[in-house]
Amino acid sequence: MKFYRYTIVEYAELGLDGEYCSPSLPNPSIHLSEYEIYKETPKGYWLTLARINMRYKWVSKDARKRFAYPTKKEAMVNFIKRTEKRLGILKWQKSVCEIALNMIKESKWTDQE
């Protein structure tokens, strides 16, 4: 039995100086990770990333939110929910930053040295 988790991956670009840097244009891709069960317990599973490494991740059998899911469809539904939640948080943070910038620009703080 395998478990699945979708994530967003964005790769860096190689700059003119030979160093890696942020890409000039967004280039996200969706990555599907497959996890194998290392050990099953009465309450959940210990998962490992396709036997590549010996890092283990605990997943409950009856939790509403899980790290990985037994079907690709459940993993995709969770990915959509996580991404929508992330967008909501980022929109709120963007609004807070814009308000703070407007407050500081309209105040006398910019005139002080």
C-alpha cells in the first residue's frame, strides 16, 4: 500500500554569474510524492519516501488532516485545500503590509533622519 502527497515545486535558475537565483518568471510544477508504509500500528502508519531515505513520517489512521493519503484523489483534494488556505493567509498578509506601508508613507516618519 502506498500513500501520496502533492506539493508545489519551483526550481531556481542559474544566473549570469553562475549562482542559482530566483526564477525571472514563476515556473511552478506539481509534484506527486509516493510514500511506502514502513510500519503499521493500531493507530496509524510510519511512512518513508519510497525507501530512498530512512526518514519516517507518522500518519494517523483516523485524523481529518493527514500528511499523506492512501489514494491520489484524497491527496489532490488535500492539496487543493492546503493551497487555498495558503492563498488566504498570503492575501491577508499582503493586505496588512500594504496598510502598514500606506500608514508609514502618510506619516512624518519619512521626514525624519
